[in-house]
Amino acid sequence: MREALFYKKEGERVICTLCPHRCSLRDGQIGACGVRVRNGDKLHTLVYGKLASIAVDPIEKKPLFHFYPSKQILSIATVGCNMFCKFCQNYTLSFFDGKGKTLNIYGQDVMPERLVEIAISYDSMGIAYTYNEPTVFYEFIKDTSILMKQSGLKNVWVTNGFIEEEAQLSLKGLVDAVNNDLKFFSDKKYKKYTGGRLRPVLETLKRWKKMGVWLEVTTLIIPEVNDDPAEIDDIIDFILNELGDETPWHISRFHPHFKMANHYPTPPITIRKIRERALEKGLKFVYSGNLWGDEGENTYCPNCGKLLIKRTGYNIEEYNIMNSKCKFCGYKISGEGL
Ligand code: SF4
């Protein structure tokens, strides 16, 4: 067990200040994420170096489409999550056995130094903190990220964006790229389907930009839940006005899962229409997700319209960017390592 970095004592309570839940804990109590516990006047993380998942993935799987295309990245997770999504695709990690009841967290012990060695041995461009929510294993990521930067490697977050400002800002210079979900544009729906809230996520998204981190945004489109044109327009407007028209937006198709196993999958036409709408409104890079072989997986030049990157799933089949510019018209394509 390691001492947590963000908490404070207020009267009889110890308050975790890592994420906007701000769990107020009695002695011995475990936070809502299932992986932080109060011990006396201190707060401890239960998942420092406790890896529950490790794999090498293409960077496209995160998804990041404008960050070192086709490179491989070591991807890791612990258990635990600070959201409780009814449609969670990794619920065995986020809602692990005994969540909130046990201090005995499963996972293989791997310390930061060893993890960096593993990344290098796999010739990985970096490490992606993914599969479960990185915020809940913050201390381990921070220590690892410092070593990664010293080795010239990249740190990537795949996150729900539910993190407090101080914790996020203290990652400045330690995060290179982020895929951050924007699941709904409704506080009510955030609460109902995820247990989170909208406003903190919007603030997190804006801060990544200010921190100079490469940002891509993902929205899982669930039929009759968040496919309403007005809500879609709100998301598009937020990205356009607050994050910039060159911010890639991934719109993913929902498949029945977890507590929403009886809900029907998103019809492909819905994804295609939303993509068209976003392009019409001015977003330059809009991608369909979970729609294998769809034209929306490709990157097109916003200036001349020519095909820049042809993708099928995570594979790149054609590549027409040179020195970060469209090979045909010279238009500068936003991103890193293009
Ligand atoms: S990180 Fe965990 S313990 Fe801390 S406030 Fe969030 S849910 Fe609660």
C-alpha cells in the first residue's frame, strides 16, 4: 500500500481530492472507485504496481488516429474505476470481484522501473494507461511517467476525464496524448448511466488543451440514449468552440453489453449521419468506431478532400502524409508523429 497523493483531513473525515466524487471516508472505509482506503489519518492507494492487464496494442486501438499512426504501444491497467457505466466494456476490471469490500486487490506486482524496461524490450513507443480509468492508479502512473520521459518514451491516457484540477495539472509535461470520453452532453444522463457528472469532464477536456497535450475525443453512441440530434449538436459545438475544429472526434457504435445487454446495437446509418453532421458543422476529423471497413475510419484532407490514411479497423493500408502535410496539397495535418 502506498500513501495517496491527493487527500485532506477535515474534522473526523479524510477526504480524497483526486476525483470530483471527493469521497469522505471513515477509518477503514474504501472509496467509490474500490481502490483507495483510509487508514487512520492517511489515505492509501491499493493498486500501486498491481497490474491486472498488460498487452501490446496498435495506437489506433486507443483510439488515437493522429498520434504516431501504426506504432505499437504497451497498454496497462489495474482494477477499479471512478465511474460506474452501465455499458462498460471492461467491467471485469472496473467492477472487479469484491470491489469496495476487499483490500486484497488482484494483479501482478510490477514496479515502475520494471515496467519501463518491459516497454523498451517490446520496442514500444510508450505506455498507454487504459482499459480501466487511469485516474484511480494515479500515483503509479506518475512515477512511471517520470521514468518514461527520461527514457524518451510517450505517456498516453485513455480516460473518462473525471479527475480534479490539481491532480490533472500536476501531470503537466508527463502526458503526451489523451483520448478522453465525452459520453453525453447532459448532467442527468452522466449521473444515470455513469455515476459521474458532465461539468467536471468538460473542464478536464479544456485543461488538456491548455496543458498542450494532444487530445482526441470519443463518444459512444447509444440508440435512444444519446443519439438525439440536439444533444449531438451540443457535443459538436463544444468541441468546435472549446477544443478546436482540428480535434479528432471518434463516434463509436454501441454493442449490447454488461447492464445494457438487452439494449439494441447502434444502426450503422446513425453513425454515418452523425459523422456527416459533424463534418457539415465544421469538425475536420470525424471517425466512425466499431464499424469495421467503414469509410469513416479513413482520414481525408480537410483542404483538398483526398484520402490521406486508409484504415480497416486498426490496420493502415495507405498513407499519404509527408512531414505532417497532405502529400497532394501541402495542408498541415494536426497531430504528432504524422
Ligand atoms: S479517486 Fe476514488 S476514493 Fe478518490 S474521490 Fe474518486 S472515487 Fe473517491
